[in-house]
Amino acid sequence: MTTTGEHKLTVSSASVEGAPLSLEGLNPAALHHNPGVAELYEAALRRGEGHISTGGPLAVRTNKTGRSPKDRFIVEDDLTRDAVWWGGFNTPIAPAVFAALHERMQSYVTGRELFVQDLYAGTDPQHRIGVRFVQEMAYHSLFVRNLFVRPSADELAAFVPDWTVLNIPSFRADPERDGVRSDTFILVDFSRRTVLVGGTEYAGENKKAMFGVLNFLLPASGVMPMHCSANVGKEGDVALFFGLSGTGKTTLSADPDRALIGDDEHGWTEQGVFNFEGGCYAKVIGLSQEAEPAIYRTTTLYGTVLENVVLRNDHSPDLNDNSLTENTRSAYPIEFIDNIVPDGMGGHPKNVVFLTADAFGVLPPLSRLSEEQMMYQFISGFTAKIPGTEQGVVDPEPTFSTCFGAPFMPRHPGEYARLLAEKVRASGAKVWLVNTGWSGGKYGQGKRMSIGHTRRLINAALNGELGDVAFVREPFFDLEIPTAVPGVPSEVLNPRGAWADPVAYDAAARTLAGMFRKNFERFSAGVERGVTDCMPEPV
Ligand code: ATP
Ligand code: MN
């Protein structure tokens, strides 16, 4: 077990709580193997990493407040050369560069304190991989313990790591010497099955690095890896919610009437779906206790990590304070949500929902997609960022990110799209597009859809309440829109009708359709005709 006192640090290389620990090439002064929550709190406080917040969460601040996608590299070798879709977010690096940086990191940690957690990525015993996280920061150790799947005592005793993540934020790369882009780096080597992270304290890198690994590995065994949340209704009906950051995966999957499978990363196998994770990482900026009671509660619990949430003088969290970042987060084990699926697995989905936060106010709050439209939307991966809060009214900024997660998808988007289409066809799942963004005008003029209305629309779709409802087609994207949904005013269902000036709507829709067309040009050649036909026509 852990053998660290405040003043005397000693190395323990065997642990009663896990398989014998050997860390090749590392000579730390103190090693904590599978430390528990209380030990990690003490270590984090002793090391000055954070503070305890009202109710018990550990609150920390980080040097970077978001991921560093441009600093992620994949080692190019025989395993990856022809299988990775290079370019975009998938930047190659030579094996020798990885090896040299690895060595420098190993000597850097000599004489330092390290925290080691043995965890699974994946709840499904058939597809999970064992990951050994070797980390400098106690709070990262707690973060991965919260976010990944915690092995049972028996599993821990027999634990064999398939992968190792070495995460040392205080180690800064020297771009000239180390062959990387900045002092921050995330290097993934599929042959050594090792991830190196340095320069950034943002804990989300730990989870998204392993997400990228699974997204590369799983398609080889016919498993579709997905950037989506998942929950299941009382009838056992599974729903998936795809979407880019901020579109509502976490918010909308935490539904009191449906059990949560997971909030961000899943695989779809021959048997059904499984969560890659054992916890959630929820955005908490401006969180409302009324609209999101389950997630709100996690911000008051012992064991939760609050990242970049500002504490008041009395250490109560101010969830409205965005002075450090908009991207404030609560990281907690999934058990902190009341209604969950304990084994993190479910059957084949009955419904697949694509979430988008359209700040142009153009896309309908709910529409139904054909299989071709599904592939078209999946490859497009649209959402829109609201403009920065600088002076003047600025237009929203469109984001097109393939598979609703381009930074985490090492393979060609066509591979993922075909796999998804196969799974959807075999399961007969219905596919929906939901705009959780603006209605009645673009950002600054219209309003964001209320969480209550979005939930009602989604539940109507999932519960089969729309079977007898008439649908109409809008002219720009050819999307099928329901004409009536109980509990939601009909005016908002058709976006054109929600705008005060329908002519202004038409102009905005034409502009957005043009952005979709332009983005899709680079994929047209590689997809079937039926999918290309889903491109909005110039009107
Ligand atoms: P990430 O991939 O970064 O985890 P996410 O898809 O899980 O992102 P959420 O954390 O659910 O996104 O963020 C959605 C945000 O939008 C929340 O802050 C939520 O309060 C807010 N929101 C406002 N209106 C809606 C709506 N109608 N539906 C969903 N979320 C909404
Ligand atoms: Mn989320």
C-alpha cells in the first residue's frame, strides 16, 4: 500500500491493493499504488494542488483550461501508417522522437512522487483494456479513478496493464529539442501501447487520450466507438446522444426517467452498447439546480473533482463565475447520479439522437433523419460556437467536426460512418436531429431552447409518441419536422415560424446551407450518391 508520510517519502513497489507494481525505467522517490479517495485528498492538499469546497469536492485550478488538440501526435509505424487518416487532428511523429521524449520524462521523474492507478477503459469485459495511469498530480489520480472503470478487488489482484499513460504536467517539452509543437504534448504510441502527456494540467487529456486509443482499436473487431452519451428507458430501450462539446450529451442523458449508461464515450458491439468510462465530466458553468438537479448535486459531494470552478471566500463554489474559463467541470464517479445502469452496458439502441447547438437559429428543434441523412449529418458533424463576448455583435462560428468528434477519431470518417450505418440498419434504430441551440433568431436575437422543451421533444421521440403525428419537410435541408408535440408550443417546432421575420430566416438558412455544402465538398468523392444527395441545394 501507500507508504508515504508527510516528511519521509519511501518507495513501495508491491501493493496489497493490486498486482505487483513494476514501473520499468522509473525511479520515483515515492509511489502510491491505487490510493483511495481520502489519501488522494490529503496528498492533493499537501502538494498545494487544490482546496476542499463546501460539502466536500476537491477544487483545483489548471494551467490550461481545455484540451490541446494541436499538440496531440500519433507515432507513425507499421501499425498506424495505413490505418490512420493523417492530417487534420492526426499528426504523425517518428518512433525515435517518442522514445527520446519518453527517456527524458523517465529521468525527470527520478526522485519525485508518483501516483499510480490501475483502471479499465471499457465496462464490457470482452472489449475493455487495462490502463495503468502513472501521474505526477494527486488530483489527476483522483480524476482518472472517478472517470475510468474501477476494477473489483479480485480484478485488481490479477490486473495486467495493456496500456500505460505517463502524465507529468510539470515536465515541459522543448519544441526544438523534442520535436513537438509546444511545451505541451500528448503522444500516442500503439506499438509500445503508451501515452505520454506533459505540459498541461487539464485532466480531460487523460480521458480523451484513451478515447482516441479505443477509437482506433475497436473498429478492427467490428465495434463502433462513439462520442455519445447513452441511457435506457423503463422498457429497456437504449438511446444514444451524439454531439460535439456543449451540445447537451451530459445534460440530456441525465434524465430522472431513464437510467444513465454513460455521458460521453461508448462502443456498439454485436450485443449492444457499453460505456468506455465509469464516471462523468460535466460542464458546470451556469448550472441550474432546477434544470439539472442530478448534476448540480455532484458539485456538493465528497469525491467530486471541481476543475476551474471559482470558490468564494467561504469555499462555496460559484458556478456562475467564468473568470477562469467557461469550461468549468465537475468530475465524478457515475454512482453519484441516482438512476444509473450499474454494469454500464445496454442492448441495441432503439433511437439515435444527433445533438447540435445551432447558434444560427436555423435547424429545427427536432427532426427525423433518413439513413442517408444520418450519414450526411454524421460526417458533417455540425454545431456552432457562440461568438466571443468581445464588443459588438459578431456572428456565430460554425464548427464541422466529423463523427461529432474529429479530434478523437484516428481513422477515416467514412470507416466510422459505414460502421454506424451497418449497426443502425441491423437494429432498426430511428435517428433524430435535435437542435439544443437557438430558436427565433441567431445568438443575440433569438433565445436558446429551454432544457425543459428539449427534454420533452426528445422524450416524445423516444417514447414513440410521434408515431401518429404528421411531419412536414422544410425546404433547406429536407428535414422532416413533426407538426405537434405534446408539451411544446407548436410555434417553436418549425424554426421559420419561430422567427419574427421569416424572410430573415430564409436568408440565414441559405447561409447555413452554403456552409454545409462547402464543408462537405472534401467528402463528396468518398461517399455514396445517396449521401451526397443530402447536401442542401442552392436555393
Ligand atoms: P462535452 O463533450 O464537452 O462534455 P456535452 O455535449 O456533454 O459536452 P453538456 O455538458 O451537456 O455538453 O453541455 C450543454 C450545456 O448547454 C450545459 O451547460 C447546459 O446547461 C446548456 N444548455 C442550455 N440549453 C440547453 C438545451 N436546450 N439542451 C441541452 N443543454 C442546454
Ligand atoms: Mn459531456
